[in-house]
Amino acid sequence: MTSLEQQLAQLPGMTPAQLRAKWRDCWRRPAPDIGPDLLRRGIAWKLQSRVHGDLPNHIKRELERAAKSLRRGEELVSSRRPSLKSGTRLVRQWQGRVHHVLVLDDGYEYDDRRFNSLTQVATAITGTHWSGPTFFGLKKRKSVRRVARS
């Protein structure tokens, strides 16, 4: 049994006072006023994230937006990221050539190669960095405001 597995196995038998002490050790701040079950979950998450890695920054931002909406009593809206189902084909014409991208469960296929993101595909097509969702028309570009000069 690994050290992480041992620590996780100990959590169910800990008293609330022990959980609060463990929280302080893990998070480096006092435990919030929540029940033992949530303390265990928070500690377990922190221990696992140290071993397996933390959430990507875009997920953290999305979670923070959701938390702010909930605190204001607003209804949660789905992620702003485009949701594409596996099997969807994206088509884009670029410099006289038509490019086809297949959406997979775990990424994208273009030109018999696999990519993790649409941005990687757009970069492969153009040879320069592009936002994938913008390149494929899934997200509108910000409009440029023009100021009339006198």
C-alpha cells in the first residue's frame, strides 16, 4: 500500500478534531466550518492532487465563476466552452484548401493525426498560433471598435 493509500485509508477513522488538524496540515490554513464528511473529502482531494496533479487553470476559473454565481443566487449556466459530440466533423477552408477535423471522445483527428485540442489543429493548419474555437467558427472574435477621426 502506498503512502497516499495509507493516508486515505486513515481518514474514515479520524475524529472531527483530528480531521481539523489534518486539514491545517494539508491546506496550511484553519479548517472551514463544515462537517466531517466534507473535511475528509477536502483532505483526500488535496492529498491526491499533490500526487497526481492539480486541476488545470481553465477548470479552476470555471469553478470560481460557478461559485460566484451561486453566491449571488444566480442559476448556473453551462460552460462557455463549445461542447462537441464525438463523431462531429468540423470543416474549414484555409488558403484554398478544405480541412476536415473529426471530433473524438478524447481529442481530435486531422490529416490522420491525433490532437488534444482544436488550437493544436488550427496551429497545424495555419503554421501559426490560432485559437481553435475561433478558427473553426465556434467562438466569435471580439469586434474591433473603430473610432472616427475628425
